[in-house]
Amino acid sequence: MDAMVLNVLHDLKKPDEKTGKPKPEVLYGRRKMRVWLQRNGFPEISKHTVDRLMRVAGMKGLVRGRRTTTTIRAKDKVRAKDLLNRNFSTDAPNKVWITDFTYVPIRGGFAYVSFVIDLFSRRILSWASSTSHDTAFVEEALQLALWQRRSERKAHVRPVFGTIHHSDAGSEYTSQRYTQTLALEGLIPSTRTIGDAFDNAAAETVMGLFKNEAVAKDSPFRTGALDTKSDVDDVVVEWVHWYNFDRLHSTLRYCTPVEFEELYYDEMSGSLPDEVASKLAA
């Protein structure tokens, strides 16, 4: 079996004929790689075997860096209370959305990328990019998330009206225009404590993943320099699709975000096998 697994690991590292980059799964550490291998033909493989063979293949997974703050704190404004209090778990989609943005250096400045994420599944509902970080920029991401959820036609989908919208205390999110949009759309604002990243840790995690997995110089999603916002957009499109549909998440019991939501809706409709339902509830 060792030789077969090593062949698979080397195939992950092999440059793609079109992009010249390896497959995104090279980012996985031992735990995720073990689950990925179990899903791809090696159900009995042990963590020790994975650890040993990854070393032989010269693979160690991604080491995350630290994130730099990009938002500008709003001064002397009335802010919404923190409704989460660091409780980053919920039992259904559309109960809590979290949002944040980060930056990518480009020629002559920065490209800013904003994400809206469903806390239940960690699914990225939408993103928007801009060369300036103003209210219109983050509002575009919000409107795309609203469109995404309202266009879904599933049984047992919770309405967007009444969803908690959790962000940091940046002026982009506390502006009159943005708070009015939240009110008109029926979203309940929640704002983290100023200067405390742990109060929006779930969003900070996604921002960190984006910086380390998608735009780092050795990223499997980059095919060259990120000179323009368009270059950044190309990377975001590829990474978000992989993140939502293929990336295994330890917080989701090693499911993907889309898979986790589908399992939830299957369980709500009674079509989920008992053994799978009990595993999700564990």
C-alpha cells in the first residue's frame, strides 16, 4: 500500500500541464491528508502511515502566518452589541453570517477582498473586490450573499430575515449607509469588541486561510504575479470554489461546507441514513 499512497502524494505535487501548479490538496497537513486519502481509496490508512509517507514525499502541509488588520475603527459611533460573545457555533444555516475583508498587494496599491460567510457551514456565500475599502465595497459582498441565499430553493431553508450579521467595528460596517441596509434587509447587526480579534475569530480564520492558501507566493492557485485586481479576482474565483466544494474542514467533521449543508438539509427532510445522522450529531 505504501507505494500506491506515495504515487498519489506525488501526483498531488505534480505540476498541472496548464497551470504549472500542484493540486490544492498539497496544502493539507497530516490529519486532513489522512481523511482525504480515506475518501480516495485508502479507507484503512492510519495517521502514522500518512505522517511517514508525507515525510518521504517531502510534504508537510501549510504553516499559517499572522494576519494584519485592515479595517479602520469607527470613532464616536453607536455600535451594535456583540451578540455572539465568542460563541462561533450554530445549529442551522442562515442563523449567523460573519463578514470581514483583507488586502492583497498589487502594482501601485492594494486589492481588497470582502467575504460573507455562513457560520453554520463556514461556507463563503459571496465575495467582492475593490481597490478601496469603503462601505460600497463591503455592501456589494452583502448584497451578493443575500441574492445567493434567496435564490436557493430547498426545503427547510431558514429565511434570511432575522439572520445575525456579525462584523468588526470598522467604519465600513458601522456607517449609516451599511446599518440602514442591514435594517432594510431584516438582518440583525452584531459587532465585535474593538481591538479583540477573538470576537470575530471565525471570520479571521477564513481571512487567514485566504492569505495563506490562495495568495501566498507558493500558492497552488497562483499562476504568476498578482499585479492587478483582475489577477486577484482570478485567484479568488478558483480558491472560493475549492474552499466551498472540495476543502475538508476540521470544524465540520472533515466535510466540505457545501457537503455539510447538504447533509443538514437531508437530515431535516428525513432522507439521511441513521448512521450518518448520528455521526453528524456526535
